[in-house]
Amino acid sequence: MREDRFSSSGCERLQSAVLKSPEGASYGVRGDVFAKQQEWDRAIEDYERAKIIDSRLEQTLRQRAKWHQAAGRSDAAKKDTDRADRLQALFD
């Protein structure tokens, strides 16, 4: 029998994964699960956590791009800047 990601054991596994790897995407997925279960406050809380983590990542990428540029690594700087731009577009 296939385990549904919204089942009780599926939620427990997701909770464990988020605690082991608290990244924005993890919180976003868990927020989706809470929303599916109509646990609105918990879903909103996880979406907010995901947004904070992702916005910090955007700032970090911009800073790293700046130092790549200073070190003469234009390609690496462009990659970081492009990724930061994509993240920023999610919040605009």
C-alpha cells in the first residue's frame, strides 16, 4: 500500500525531515500539508518561516556575488546574482 504524504505517518516523517533540514522549501512543503489538513495557523506560520529563510538566502547570495566579483570570478557572481533575483521575484 502506498503511503499518502498527508497521512499521519507521512506527516510525522515530514516533521522529522523539517527538523533535520530547516530550509525554506521544507517549511513550504510542511505548510502545504497543514493547509491540506485545514490547520490554517500552522500553515501560515510555516509559510512565514519559509519566507524568512529564503529572504536571508537571497541576501547571502547577493553578498557572495559581491565577493566573487571582487575576486574576479564574474561567472560565479552572475550565478549568485541570478539566483538571488529569482528568489526576490517570489516575494515581489
